[in-house]
Amino acid sequence: MMNLGTRIAGVAAAAAIAWAGQASAQPAADTIAAIRARGQVICGVSVNAPGFALPDSRGEFRGLDVDTCRAVAAALLGDATKIRFVPNTTQQRFTMLQSGEIDLLVRNTTWTLARESQLGLAFAGINFYDGQGFMVRRSSGVTSARQLDGATVCVQPGTTTELNLADYFRTNRMRFTPVVIEQAEEIRAAFVAGRCDAYTNDASSLASFRATRTTDANDFVLLPEIISKEPLGPAVRKGDWKWFDLVRWTLYAQIAAEELGVTSANVEEMARTSTNPDIQRLLGRTGDLGRSLGVDNDWAVRVIRQVGNYAEMYERNITPIGIPRGVNNLWNNGGLHYAPPIR
């Protein structure tokens, strides 16, 4: 006769399976339909990240993350300007995406296992390969992160940066005192004012901070150590896979366009005259790939014409703040960017 414990376990397992079946049967939110109904994409971006997301003198957001958002609007709605940007902090960003307050999060956010497995998010690609570094004042004489034993370090809370910092010092048996400040402007002001010996963040963020210093940029040194891998890219809610597919393949279309030599200046001509099968498929002249994504077949033409290929986005936003392409080059030019076949 089955003992009571076994029977209870069996009932619990059956209930769990039934609950999982009911949960999986629930229809996923149709983000694409909601966006079309409202007529704009709502995209979460950084509050103040030169090169990635920063309002210009007219109050219009500019940057690599901003352009990534605009490209999706061009693909879905046909117009890269049909978008509303919602600046958010590191503490707010995931809750805003989970709750549906934003459709898409593109704000220097690192793709990690925990964020996908625990937060219900799905990363649709990588628009910038980064890594965490340290910045110090030149007058400190520090030339290596290994010289920071006992230092005070400015860091933002609720980030992979904070975790990497603790891991690095523990692994190297060094001590440090964190100075935890949430807002980017406040943490940078604290570093400049001398409240901490070092400032740690993604190397791109540190470089963009230094690039904005008009009179004292040379007073700050970016140390050579990169202590982590920080693949940054767009995130959406799990479950709405048609929306996920469109965001993912919009980014890949821009990377593929660079590789194929398709730019905002020549995309119309390429669409008319190119006999390259890869270009014909990318630009919707053969196949039915756009419709499989839920958009017109010339969706990539709109993206490239209005926003550009990946190189154009990079040169417009990242090159001016002094960060070379490096690992953000294409795979056939010594970098890591690589688009799966668009066919």
C-alpha cells in the first residue's frame, strides 16, 4: 500500500504539473499589437550616458542605445521617430520592463544568466561588447588596479558592476570600502570631489565620462585592467516571442548590412540593382522573411535608410567619445559582431 508521504508527494507533483500547464496556456502579451495600437514604441534608456543615451541641446535623445530603439520603431512602425524614451535608473529598469511600463530596455544592461532565468527577461542580442574597468585621478600615481588595496571605490548599487567589484577584490585578497551612490551624475561628482579613490563602471561609461570633461579630462586615468565581460544589449519580457524576434533581427540586420556594404546612403540603390543573394534577402527583394516577422518585407530597408547600419551607429555615437571599435568590430575585421544568416 502506498504510504501517506508518497501519496502526498504524488498529489503535489500532479498539482504542480497542472499549474504549469495552465500557466503555459495563458496567452502571452501581444506587444506588437499594443505598439501598433498606440503608434509608438516605449523604450527604456539611461538617464545620462554619453555615447549611449543623452539628450542633446534640443532635448532629443542621442546615442547607440537610442539608435537601437529607433531602428526597432522603423522596422515595426515604418518611422524611427515613432518612439518615446523613458529614462530610468539601475534600480528601476527591470521592474519597469516586467510591469509593461516600457516595451523594450536598452540601457547599458549586461546580459546574464540570472537576469534571464530569474527576472523573466530575454536578451535579444548584443549591441556593445564591454568590460568593467577602473578610473583614478592621475595625481594618485596608481597605474594598476592591483594597487587599489585599501581604496575607497565609487560604485552604483544593484548592478553587475557592484558584484564584479566585490569578486575582484576578494579574488585578489585586497580590501576596499564601497561608496554606493545610485545616480550617475552624483557618483561622478563624488569621484571628482575626491570622496573615493577610484570609480568603477563599464569601461565605455568611464571613457564617455572622461570625454565630457572639458577642462580636466587629462586629470583622470583609465586603468588597463578589464575585470569582466559585459555584453550589453536590448531586453524584452519573456513569452512574447514575436516581439523578441523582431528586436533581435533588427539588430542583426544592421550588423549584416555593414558586412554587406549596405549603408543609409546606398540602400535604395542596392535594393534596386544588387544581384547579391544575401543583399536581396536582407532588403526583401527575394523571400518572404519580413512577413515571417510580422512586418513588410522591406522592413530592413527602412531600418538602414532611417538609422543606418551598425558601423554608422557606432561612428555617429561612440567614436566621438574616444572608444575605438576593437572587439566591437565585425568578426571578419578582428571583432566579435556576427549576424546569423538572414535566409
